[in-house]
Amino acid sequence: MSTDGSSQPPAASASGSSANPRAAYHRVKKTPELPAAEAVRLRMTPIAVAGTLVWTVALILTQLFREQLADSGREWWGACALTGVVIGLLGTAAMVVADRRHFGGDRKG
């Protein structure tokens, strides 16, 4: 409803009709259209391998310092590191499959 109580849209002004959203958009728009960014193609397998290697180092360290960890009540750290290695191996396998599907078997990034 307009300000004068009628249900008609206001009359078009000399600079263009504000009833046409497309025309109003083009009058207000100040910047040119930017092209869409290209999708980032990133292999996930090396990231999963790196995380698994970190957990493996943690597992080795917990086994080297097993007595000290047990004396301080932290013997569960070894189990935590072992769990990280197992989950990391599963995740690495999943990322290998996902990367092959996403990149189609090519070895280039």
C-alpha cells in the first residue's frame, strides 16, 4: 500500500522506476562482478599420514618412558597414543580412497 492509501505502486520517476528491482540494483551497484574463486584442490592423504606419524612418535615415546608414566598415574597415555595410531591408519586409508575419487588417479596436485 502506498503512502496515499492506494494499492498502486508509486509512479516512475525520471531516473527510472524503483518498482523494478533489477533496475534499482543496477543504479545502486558500485563494483563490477568478480569472477568466482576457483576451488582449492588439496590432497588429504599427506595430512592424514602426518597426523598418524605424530601419533606413532607419541606411542614410541610412551613406551620408552612407560615406568615414569606409570609412577605419575599417566599410564593411559600409551593407550591414547595407540588409539591415535589406529584411527590415523583408518583415516589415512579413507583419505587415499577419497583422493583417488576426487583427483581421478592422477598424481599431480
